[in-house]
Amino acid sequence: MKGLFSALLVSFDKEGNVNEKGLREIVRYNIDVCKIDGLYVGGSTGENFMLSIEEKKKIFEIVKDEAKDKVTLIAQVGSLNLKEAVELAKYVTELGYNALSAVTPFYYKFDFEEIKNYYNTIVNSVNNKMIIYSIPFLTGVNLSLEQFRELFENEKIIGIKFTAGDFYLLERVRKAFPDKLIYSGFDEMLLPAVALGVDGAIGSTYNVNGIRARQIFDLVREGKLEKANEVQNVTNDFISDAISNGIYNTLKLILQERGVDAGYCREPFKSYTREQIDRSKEISNKYF
């Protein structure tokens, strides 16, 4: 369960339907070219929160069929609809996913007891493991050290995808729970996260930038911080350029430049503009 995971992109056609051929090609590119250790399926990068439960199931099934057992698979099943989350947890467990993940319930200001019940309900419904998906800047939910401790009282909750900028909290969590899995979720801060002892990382840019991510991860662990910082600098230049051009569109357009049928983003994301396409080509040529 340790290592680098791509937060998997999903290919859609112009009408917003799941493009099975393109999705399979994205999976293969991650495994064969980016050399990742696993795929995090159904997260923000997969445009999950704009999909129906039937579409989510289709994506989980296609990814498992294409990846087989070549890499570790984590299924993000979290939803404001708890019954849907449980149904998806059962579905992916039957498919053979190695672990579940679930975003903290958002929009309504749930109290911690409600959040804890949400996680326990999902993971206790199946014979599988759970990784908390903590992403406060999108959910508005900031979990404390003591709240993580309470969640970890359920032995089936085995770790955290930590997508937050509070590295003091990250250090405290790492020290307090040495036996739990901690994944860094911010690609642009991989170097300091690895220095703080994370077990791995889950990132959207790894769909195209997985090789550099691996270099950063390994160099920090080898104590070669100056070289690791050089690679992180290049990575962050790439991330800045991609964000300024529309991150998900740019990642898909770069994959298209690499011969992968990455398709389009789902509405309400905008369609590609000519300027965006041209800029993506420049970015692809500059960094890859």
C-alpha cells in the first residue's frame, strides 16, 4: 500500500459520456510509462462528484479490468449520500480493490460524531480497509489530531490521504500514528512531505509527471535534498504552468500529445479553447 499513486483522470467524450477506450489508455500510460505503484480511482481528479452511481461503477470496473493486479487500487467511494457510499464500497470490494477511501462529508456542517459515523458505517459494511480523504480547502472540514485518533480507533481505518497545507499537523499525525499509512496529497509539496515521513503520495499530476515524482521521493529518502529540490523546482514550474492553463484540461491535452485518448472534461468544466490547446502543446514540449 506504500508508494506513489496517480489520482486517476477519466476520459469523457464530447457529450460527457465515459470513454472506455480512453480510460483504458490512461490506466496503461500510468502503469507502463509513469511507473506508478497504484491508482486512486474516483477522486476529485476523476471528476467523481459530477457522476451518477452507474457511471462510477462503470469506471471502477473498467479500471480494475485494465489494471488487473499489476498495481494497488484504492477506490474513493465517499458521497453525501451515505447509502450510495456503502453501495459503492460493497461493489469495489467485490471487484477486488485493495482499499477504500472516502472524502470527509461536505457542504452541510456535519459535527464530528456525524463524520465518525459516516466513516464507520462505510467501512464496517465490507471486508475492506479505509483511508480517510482529508481535503479541507475543498470540503471545509478540518480534522484535528485528536479527531484522527478517534477515527483510528476503528482498526479498519488504516490511513489518511492528507491534502492540506498544515504541515505542523502532518508532523504531529506522523509522530502520533507511526503504524498508519499517511499519503501526501499536494504534488507541489511532495519534498517536505517525504521529509516528514509520509508513506506515499497521491497526486493528479502523476498521470503525466510520475517519473519526476518518483525521483523526488527517492532522492529525499536517500538524503539528497539539493538534487530533490531541483526536481521539485521543475515540477512546480510545470504545475504552475498547468494551473494557469486549467489543470485538468491541460493534463488531458498533454496525454493527447503523448498519444493517449484522454478525451474531454465533464461539464460544467469548459471545453478546450484554441489558446488552451496551443499552450498545452508548449507545456508538453517544455517539460516532457
